[in-house]
Amino acid sequence: MHNFLESKPSKKLYIETLGCAMNVRDSEHLIAELREKENYSLTEDVKEADLILINTCSVREKPENKLFSEIGAFEKIKKKGAKIGVCGCTASALGEKILKKAKNVDFVLGARNISKISQVIHQPKAVEVALDYDDSLYMFSKNVNSNFKALLNISIGCDKHCAYCIVPHTRGKEISIPLDLLLKEASKLASSGVKELLLLGQNVNNYGARFSVPHPKIDFTQLLSELSKIEGIERIRFTSPHPLHMDDAFLEEFAKNPKVCKSIHIPLQSGSTKILKSMKRGYSKEWYLNRIDYLKKLLPDVGISTDIIVGFVGESEEDFMESMSVLEYVRFDTLYSFIYSPRPFTPASTWEEGKVPKEIAKQRLQRLQDLHKKILTENSQAELGKVHKILIENNKQSEIETFSEGRSDTNRLVKIEDKFFNLGEFVDIKVTHVRNATLYGSPC
Ligand code: 5AD
Ligand code: SF4
């Protein structure tokens, strides 16, 4: 029998995702919900979209400014009758103000309210931004695009209230997702062919601190051990952990569990204990370096990435030089560096004394990035001759080059020239040469 529902042409969804991995995950949820419940399919052409979603970031001012220029640009080219929805962190932070400033926006959906997407598209001028809304038990529709790598939220929100950070005001208080839901979801992903999980949370290693239902006591170290028992899951990554919660037991599990990838993001923010204190990070430079030393003792070849903010209120040249010296000491593989950007709702945005002039902050950023470039080049040279197990992610062919590429356990991108492999295949590669930050190798 012919099913008329199935043959009904789908509506088109265009989605723009700004910001972090958490937003990428939220966009996957938005797409899955709209496909499953509202018969939408994705388009990359905004002109043919019936619904345009902008999933926003508000961690710094720049992406927030971009939002309003983007809305204006979409308005000019969109199809007649197409709706525009603003989702994510800026939606949470600005709420109703978005509707006032951009009259062509149809609804505003905060980062904590993503599961309400199929309701708000039918509510003209809806503003759903409640920070106490609990998405932690919600079962989102399945993302049919998932292949051999998948993102898995293990907690929502953040309780840390670092003095510069808007996230606790856009994503609300921290709630962990119950273990049984995570195990069920991870097993489902494994049976659909997923080999690598990226666990997501603002503060992953604070997992288990609060659930919204009665729950047996558990921490992140135990969660890693439980998830790694799932057959088919061969690699587990996570982001972001907080240096404060890196106890010995966690670092030891990280080091010895063969399924846990040997790369870790350890956000430093500043190398100066004085600045860390005013940032309310809860640790000192000494604690940070103590954790790095222990980690490197357990795993000398571990890959470490970090976040550093320059030009925070009160940062002197000496404070900045402490960030430089930690960079030099740890020799991070990847550095995400930012100029401090005052954000609404945050304590630091009201501090007048000790503001760092923009020009000085820019110079510091440049000096930090130059030092990192030098370190990265040296780190890459030290990779020559090493053998890495690569999970193949891409086969690319262009006029300039043909190659297969994937990531090592330590999260380095490795290219294999003039060869194609199956996506999702593990291949042992010996590093033969290095160009900028990219390693090149051949199968061994
Ligand atoms: N200004 C600059 N960088 C910030 N980050 C968070 N808030 C701010 C801000 N107000 C950076 C931190 C964080 C990363 C995701 O963004 O380094 O770890
Ligand atoms: Fe922001 Fe600090 Fe929470 Fe990270 S830990 S999301 S920097 S408040």
C-alpha cells in the first residue's frame, strides 16, 4: 500500500553552528528532532530553506556581534515565509532582546531548552530560555548521520562561575546524565558502527556531582571504566576536564585504560597564581604543574592541549610571562588562545582597576602564539619515525594532492599521501615527514 505520509516532500532546514563541540552536539539534536518529528531534511542552500536556525556562541563578544549581521544577511536572501530561529548560548543570554533588536526573528531557544525545538517552531515569537529547565533525562531522536565517531553529552551546565565566563548564565547549573542512559546510548552507537566516542560536558571530570534523579554514587573515573567495557567502542575521548578535579585516580585510569585516547585538554587559562585566583579557577600554577608532571610521568608521550586567556583584568607583564613559562615547560601540542573579552553577568566585567589596554593584549596574544608555533614545530620534528595507530576519517582528492587522513591516539592529524583507506579503518602509520603542524606517514 502506498504511504502518502512518506512521500510528502520534506521541509528544508538550514543550520549554522557557531562555537564549541557542545554546540555541534546541540545542532545534531536539533536536526534529529526536526527530521523525526517535523519531517525536515537538511539543506546547505539557505535560499531554499523553510527554517533557518543559528546556533550561537556567546563566550566572547565577537561571535555575538556576528549574529546580528548574519540575521540581516539571511533576511535578504531567504525564501518568502521562511522562519528564522536563534538558538544556543546567545539566545539564553539575550532572550527577548533578540526579538526586539531583530524583528525578523521568529523564535529564541536557549542552550538549556534544545529539546523544545519541535514546539517552538509552531509558536510565533516564542522565547524559551529557562535556565532551570532539565534536559538531562530527555531522550533525543537518533542522529542518522552518525558514522564511526559520535559525540555523547555526559552532563549539562556548569557550576564553576569562573570570573570571566558567561557559560553558567547560558547553560545553567551542572546536572549529570544518569549512567544507565549513557550506557544504553553508547551501546546503541556501538551497534550502529561507532568506534570512537567523544564525551562532552563543560566540566566532564566533575561527572556524578549532581543528578536530577536518585542515582548511585559514581565519578568520572568510574564512568570511563564503565563505558570502556562496551564492545565495539575502541576509542574514548572527552572534553573538557577541569585541572582542579584531576586527582591521582583519574590520571591513573586515563593512563592505563587502553580505550581512553592519550590526548587530553587541560585548560590553563593563566600561568600566574595571582590571576588564577582572581579568575576563581580554584587551583594554583603549582597544582597545575604538579598534575602535568604526574601525567607525564605516567605517559611521557601524552598529547596535551590547553586554553589560555591573555589580557585578563590585572594581568601584568610578569603575570603574562608566567603563562609563557608554563607554555614553554609543558610544550602543549595544541593551544587555543584568546584575548579576554568582558561578558555580561560575569563579575570580571564590572572590574575597572587593572584593565589591560587592547594593544598590549594583542601583542601578548601574538607573543604567545609565536612561542607556541616554535614549540609545535619542535614537537612535530620529534614525531619523525614514530608509529601511530590512525583512525581514518577522510579520503581527499584534489588537483594538488591525494591523501587519506586520520587522527592518532594522541590527537595529531596524520596524512597518508597517494593512498585511500576505508573510512573508520585503523591503520598503523610511521611518520616520515612533517609540514607545519601536519604529520605525513606511510603504512607499516
Ligand atoms: N574572554 C576570553 N576567553 C574566554 N573564554 C571563556 N570566557 C572568555 C572570555 N570572557 C575561553 C576560556 C575557555 C574557552 C572555551 O574560552 O579559555 O576555556
Ligand atoms: Fe566557564 Fe569556568 Fe565553567 Fe569552563 S569551568 S564553562 S571556563 S565557568
